[in-house]
Amino acid sequence: MRQVSFADFHCSLARSLEVIGDWWTPLIIRDLSLGLARFDDLATNLGISRNLLTARLKALVEANVVERVRYCERPPRDHYRLTAAGRDLVPILAALTAWGDRWVTPPQGPPLLFRHDGHRCTPTVCCAECGQPVNTKNLRVEPGPGAVPGPGAQLIDRLHPEGAARSRNRT
């Protein structure tokens, strides 16, 4: 079965999923953020085939989410580490993990606990302006400068026809 490509979508979420949307990639990023860096350690921890891990790491390197760093010349050996883009994903994955702890936690309880500045915490998504948690009651969307007609942007006209029309007139 072929995976649909979101590369041409006019939607930041869809384009993000193009980079990190397969099942293995968030787990690879999690493991890198927790200190696993060598290919064999990642393969063993995840139980992923070497071919699949190679393909996922190659895609993450090409997307500038992960970088490959040579640590030994003879024999040639590399390890992997998160780039700034990869590090920016860690809080998002932590919030997704917190969602999992709340709604689909294993019977024994959460496998990981989070700490922030010395205290236990539950990661949440908060507004960068006011610091308050973001939820469906207080979050609204409006067309942005990239709100142009195209794949993944059809709902903009339905949600905000006047805003989408203004965006189209700017182009």
C-alpha cells in the first residue's frame, strides 16, 4: 500500500506529517532525545528492522530533523543526534505522551514520568503569549498569509470565507 504524500498540501500540519508522520519516526525521535544515539542501540530498543531504521534515519537527516555525526574514522562509525528542529519536536511528543498516559495508558501505569525544573509535571500545550493551556474552548483559527487555495486548504474558505478571500487577493 502506498503512502499518500502531503508535500504539496497548503497545511503546516500535513507538511509536518510528511516529515514525522509514520509510526516509527516519533519513537526514533523519543529515543534520540533520551540519549540513544547509535544505530544498533536504536534498532535493539525499538525492535525495528535495520532496513526500515536506515530509511527513517535517512529521511530525518534529509529533513534536517536529525544529524549524522562521525565519531570514529576506522572503522567508520556514526551516531545520530537531534537538530534544533528535532529538539523542537520533543515537547510536542511529551504532550502526546501525556495524552497517551491519560487515555491509553498501559495497565501498569505510565512507563515514563516527566520532570521539569526538579518537579514532576504533565506536559501540556500552552499559549506562548499568556502561558495558559490551549484547548478546544479557547483556541480559534483564522486564515494566515499562506491561506491559498490548494490541497489541504479547502476548509479555510468554508470556515472563514472573507479571510480566505483577503488572503487570495494579496497574492
